[in-house]
Amino acid sequence: MQAVLLVLIPFAVAAGVSAFATPIAGRLARVLRVIDLPSERKVNRRQDIPLMGGLGVALGFFMGISIAILLGGDELGYQDHLEGLLLGGLLLALTGAVDDRFSLSPRAKFGAQIVAAALAIYFGFVIDHVRDPVTRTAWMLPDWAAWLATTLWIVGVTNAINLIDGLDGLATGVAAIIAITLTLICWQTDCILGVAIGSAFVGSLLGFLPFNFTPASIFLGDTGSLFIGFTLALLALEGYRQVDVLSFIVPILALAVPILDTGLSILRRLRRRTGIFLPDRLHIHHRLLETEGSQRSAVLSLYFLTACFCLIALSFTRIEGYLAILFLVAVALLTIRLLRNLGIFDGDKAGDAEEGAAEAHKEKAT
């Protein structure tokens, strides 16, 4: 009964606070003139949509976690992890808020992410081993490799969520589905702290989603996307610390959609010799928007795709040995086929067309 209350009460508190705080965050954003500016690179064409909706998500999460601490006490265990999560999350939420208002450089945001990752590592979030999928032998990583792997994971997932935040409700809903999955994994492995973090996080996301789903009345902004990405990365690490299956494959599968989108974006830009942080309209959600014809349909399609990967991740926790390897190969082949059907591998042609259109528009304007 105590465990159930530790899930339901933080969830309800986080959802309620997030839903209450989000309209206030929207009014604050309008007062400070933190408003989304439509451009050729963005899908949104509406004026006067406030950013900084992530403040509502963060506040709901912090309140939910506070309730979980009061309810759980010593049962939570590893409470020093919470310090790293809260400090790093607060740093990135503030960084995102400053960026929403003043447009920080990519280098400044990247530096803040490195500092947040260092805080998380200092307080115990570390990828410290890999596991042989057949013999199940765990191989411990040297400190430098563990710190490097953990930093790459945290920064990578944080930016992955930031990059998919391109349609109304997309990043929020995808993050909620992934968070539910990671929370279930923590539940399966008796990671009480992970369950408490996950339930509060899911509640804060679902409390915000009605305001963010198409047509959105408020956007997450970098305030929300950086905070959400960081929290998801650490929730995955909390479950990973307990999961005894093929090392880190389970959380990678759960986060497959944002990870794939980010990886393909980096490869596309390296192949075209453009800046890695240069925005474009060639992400998975842009392709789905072209094929589906509406934001709602594209977002719901990505919700479904994310849920499929999350179900695969949950089933993967029950598979061992060579069967797990075969299963993973099958998933990889099906994923490649899916991406080919979406036209993702035609990125160079689409990119050339996009550049040509931009140049034509620029010449016309001059």
C-alpha cells in the first residue's frame, strides 16, 4: 500500500501543480516578452505564443518529488541522487529560460549541459559497466571511461529532446510515454527512488500536455526541453543501475525515437558539411508532417511509434542470451525499413532542395 501511495500521490500533486502553474508561466512569459517568433525554419506560424512553459513542468516535478520524500523517507534510498537531479535540472531550466529570453549561443548551452552532467555524476549517476549479452559477465569501466560515457549519455539525451520539440505537444507527449516506460522498469527492479522520480515526472508532463497539445496555447521553450531531456536521461540511469539485462540496451530502446532523430541529424549535417547545431526542416517529425498533412496526425503517429519502441524495451527485459541478440537484430532491421519508408535516407536531396529554396527566397528579398 505504501508503494502505491508513493506513486499516486506524487503523480497527482505534480500533475495538479503543473496544470495550475502553466497558465501563470504563460502570463509571465508574455509580460517578459518571451514569445515564439515564427520563421521559415519553424512549423509554427501563429503569433504571440508564449515560451517558458517548462517552468510549469519543473515546478510540478519539484513539488511531486518533495511529497515523495515526505512520504518515502529512508525507503527511497540513494537520496543523494536526488540532489544531483534537482541541482542539474534547476541549472538547465534556468539556462533554458535565459535562452528563451535572450537567445544564448549553442556553446553556452552546451557548457551548461556539461556542468549539469558533472553535477549528476558527482552525486552518483554513473554508467560504470557493460555486460556480455551471452555470458552476462559484467565488465567494470575505468573512471575516465565511466565519466565520459555518462556525460555523453546525459548531454545526448538532453539535446535529443530539445531537437524533437518541433510540433505542438510532441516533446511533452513523447517524453511522457518514455517516462512511463522507464518508471515501469524501475518498478520491476524494485528501484523505489526511480519509481518516485518517474511518477512525479509523468504527472508534471501530463499536467502540462493539455496546454501544449495542438493547437498549443504555450510552448515548452528551451526552459522545458532541456529540463525534460536531462530528467529523462537521469531516470534512465536510475533504472539502468538496477537492470541486469544487456547492459544499456533497454533505456536506449525506450528513447529510440529522439536518439534516432538526433543521430540522423548529426550524420546529415556532417555529410553536408554544415554546422551540427544548424537548424533544418529534415527531422523525422517534419517528414511525418509532410506525409500526414497535419500536426495532430504527425504527433499522434510519433506517439504510437514511441509507444511501440517502449513496448519492445519492456519485453527486452524478459529476454536473455542469443535470443536477445536475434531480437535486437530484428528490431534494427525493422527500424531501418521504417526510416526508409519515411524517406529519411533521402535527406541529402531534401536538404539540397531546402537550401535552394532558401537561396531563392533570399535573392527575391534582396
